[in-house]
Amino acid sequence: MKKIKVKPLNRDGFKMYGQIIELPSTTSDTDDGTLRWWGKVAGLPADGPVGVGIMQVQRRNFLVTKMEYHVKTAEMIIPLQGSSILTVGYSAGNKSEPEEAGAFFLPPGQAVVLNKGVLHWLPFPLQETAVFAVVFRAGTPADDMHFCELERNSGYVFMLEL
């Protein structure tokens, strides 16, 4: 069993997995005193129109035994209620065993866009439940959900450490 230390969500630590969405520290595109607007904070690559769903997740043990990925779409995860831990993995080829893996705190006020092909699993709430908006290509649950069972004896089961 491998252990993964949970890290704060920041651009440098997360860049191999995707993009972070948060209030920019740069000058806004528009600022009229009432409205500040940043027009290009992140993109959501998808092979077709996107849809928005809501996901509610229950608190459970910090053990990752399964991951999923998508080949036709990136995935945006937006915390609406509650803080959580997001687990991600990267593998250039064989998706059954991540070459790199990470765990990040995901609080309301920050969101992520996972790149196509990035391994991930349900966020782990730090309270009883957490609620998320999930944005990806319409039809993804029906035709682009690829799962990998992580082998307990190969060391690809992760225990998260706070």
C-alpha cells in the first residue's frame, strides 16, 4: 500500500493533472467599479457539447482502490458545499497503474479542470457530505467512463495522509 500526503491545491503542484480555477491575482479584463471580469481563466476541452451535473459524496475512509478517466473530455469539478480531498493520477500509457499520483485539498472557492485521460476518483469529504457541480462532455457517463481497479498487492492502493 502506498501513502499519499495531501497537499494544498496550487498551480505548480497540480499542473500535470489540469488547471485550477480561482479568483485571479492578475489585472482583470474589465473593471467598472461594480464588475471585475477575467475572460479566460480556464478552458474545458471536449469532443462535443458539455453538460452540468451535481454530485453528492459521503464521507468514507481515505483509501483509494479504484480510479476513472475519460478520453473524450476534460472534467471540471466545482465544490458547492464542503471541503474535500481530490485524488488524481497520471499515466502516459497503461491506465491500470498511475506513474504519478497526488492528493489535494479542494475547498469551496477553488475548482479544477482535469485534463483528458487524468485518473481520478470521487472526492473525499472532510465532513459528512460534500456537493459538487461536475461539467464534462454530454453523454460521458454512458460512453466515456473508463475504470481501473487498483491492485492491492502491486502497491497501487493509496492511503491518504492529512
